Amino acid sequence: MQDWYKIVRQETNDILEAIKQQPFIRELMNGTLPSDVFQFYINQDAMYLAEYKKVLATLGVKCPHEDDTQFFLDSATGIIHVENALHQIFLKDNELAHEPSPTCELYTSYLTRMVANHSLEEALAAVLPCFTIYKEIGDYILEHQTNKADNQYQDWIDTYGGEEFATSVNNAVVITNKYAANASEEVLQKMKAAFVKASKLEWMFWDSAYTKEAWEI
């Protein structure tokens, strides 16, 4: 199994294509996404990232190789810096919400459970879509947008379509492939299931932001 990610990426292409067609992504790309929807997203993303950085730090500690540990600890630290920068740009004087949406709660709880209770290989596969899908969506928007000069969300787009994030994503893929290369067929199937579920949760996260999902009771 030389390139586990390449195979699972091809097998989940339909999810990525569905994300590209979401109203949230299309309107973000052309700059027409309502500001209240984007504010809802940024709020939920802040709560997601607050948990995701803990997940990455825990995952790093579980890695047997020092370089892999360092990568995930650095990624967790990097999230703090990105989070703060984007919040200064987009939140401004708006107060952060403190209740995660049902989808945000589901996604962070899933990742936390995978890292705490499942194999290292499965945990790596579960956290990977947050790297790879954001990179691909960032690249997709940059490639297809015609309004880079006056898109109110350009700072967000540039963050995930930039070279620094691309390097981080590539490192995450390389590490995951390395552990997949020595995994049993049973573990590989579990890794695929984790990657697929997390990819679906990425779709759900943007969809829930667009609808400003709330608890019904």
C-alpha cells in the first residue's frame, strides 16, 4: 500500500464534488454569501478548531516517531495562530457564540473519540479530511473565482489556498501514508471508513453553517 491517500481520495471524490456545489462554497467564491451566515460559520469554526487542536496534540503524542509528534504539535499551535488572525479580520467586535451546533458537536465528538479509543492509523485517517478538503476547496475557489480584488472573504480563501497550508497538508498525507503502508487489510478498511465519515462531516459542517443550524429543542 504505497499511496493509501491517493486511493481513498479517488473513492471519495463524489463527496468533494458535492462540497464544491454547496451554496455556501459557491456564494463564498463569488462574495455574495450573507454576512450573518459567514459569521455563524466563523463562530462554529472557532469552536471546532478549539477541539481540533486538542485532537491533533493528542494524536501527536500517540505517534511513535518524534518527527510525526512534532508535526501534529506544530499543527495544533498553528491552528491557534490562524484562528486568532481570522477572528481579528472577520469577528471584529462580534462576540463569539459558545454553543456548538449539532453538527459541530457531532464532528468534534467523533474526532475526539477516534483519537482516544481507536488505533493510531484510524485516528490519522479521521483527522486528514480537515487538512485535505480545506486545501482542495481553497484551491478550487482560487482557480475559479473572478473577484479576488473585491471579495469580502478573500482573506479566508487565501488562508486555505496558500502555499504554507499546502505544505502542512502534504506532510499530513505523507505521515498517514507511512502508517497505512504497514497496516493490515482490516485496519486499512477501518481507515477508509474513518476518512469517509470525516469527509461527510465536512460536507455537513458547511451545510449546517448555510442553514444556521440550531438545536430544535
